[in-house]
Amino acid sequence: MVKHSLTRNARLDALAAAIRERFAEQGCELVDEHGELTLIVPVNQLLDVCWILRDHADFRFEQLIDLCGVDYAAYGQSEWETEEASFTGFGRGVDRDLDVVTDDPKRFAVAVHLLSLAHNRRLRLRVYVGGNQPMVDSLIPVWAAANWFEREAFDLYGILFRGHPDLRRILTDYGFVGHPFRKDFPVSGQVEMRYDPEQKRVVYEPVSIEPRVLVPRVIRQDSRYVGDGVKKEAGDA
């Protein structure tokens, strides 16, 4: 059993110091917030950095825990003002015309979560990509576990992984159009499918659902029922 004598903060401080020393010349940026470390890696340096993080004795990140996509279009804009509005009794979609910037070179990101069993430390990697066909290098040569995670990010966000041996959709149907987790993807979808008993097969048709603004459920005290309770108690007495 490997014994870890350092405290959690000391382990993170040691990791942060090693990262700054090793990757200072590769254009990486280290973010230390909320007791977590995030290493922002230039897209053209991703594979080189990952090999070092896996094999170097100071890091030893043997395990890839998770890999996912992120769409930063309209980042920082709020479509729902539920927290503030709920205090006044309303919870509505206040802005349907979000300013979605589709050509931002940092619109998409791939986030990778790593675990070092040898040092009992965790690290998040983030690499930004943009354009209509965002592309990064596949991490399968470094961590084989990235396989299905990368297929999921491709399916939901349209992020391409260069060198992936079998980059197919994994959650949506083979004939699905678009990528449903993109911020500019229509809420009601683009096509719908049903089984046609006459043709004896599944057919695709234009979406028949009318666009609508969703209103989240707000639970609050309602003064309309307070009087009834008071009257009932008075009557019982």
C-alpha cells in the first residue's frame, strides 16, 4: 500500500510547483481555484503534455477518469433569472435572443480529469478549440479509456478527435442531424422519427412540436390558502 504522508493542500502545492516548472515553456496556464488545479493546454501541445503527465515521476497520472466537451457560446449570459425572480414570485425565460458567437476560437473546450494513484492527486486539463469543425488530438494512445468519452463528445458537441480509430455517434441515432449539446441547437430538435405501419419501417419527418418558452416550477408559499387555514381553525374552535 502506498502511504501518502502529505496533507491535501501540500500535495496540491507540490503538484502546482512541478507543473509550473515543467510546462513553463509550452504555453500552458495553471489555474488554482477552489482547492482544484486546472491546466489549460494549447491545442497543439496536448499530446506532448499528456505523455509527460502520465509517465514523468513527478506526475504519474495513470488514470483518465473523465473526458467531456464544453460549449462556451453565450457564456456568462443568463437565459433564466430564476434565483432572483423566484423571490418576487416569477420564474420565466427572460431572454431567448442570446448572443451566440459561433466563430470564437475558444468557443469549445475539451475537459479531461486525471487521477494519480501513485501520488493521490487529481488534475483537470482544458484545451480550447473553435470553428465549425473543432478538432483536437485523440488521447487514446495515452489513455485507452478515452475511447468512448471522445465518441460522446463528438456526438453531443461535434468535436472531432484526430486519430480516433472509430469516431461514431454513441448516444444519438446514426441518422441524427446536428449535435444536441451545442448552444445554438434548436430546443425542439430538427427532425422527429416514428414507426410507419404501412411502410413497416422507421421514418423521419420535420418536427411538429411548436416552439415554446419553458417555465421552471417555482415552489413558494401562496397567500391564497393562508385565510382558509385560519378560518378552519376558527371554526373548529
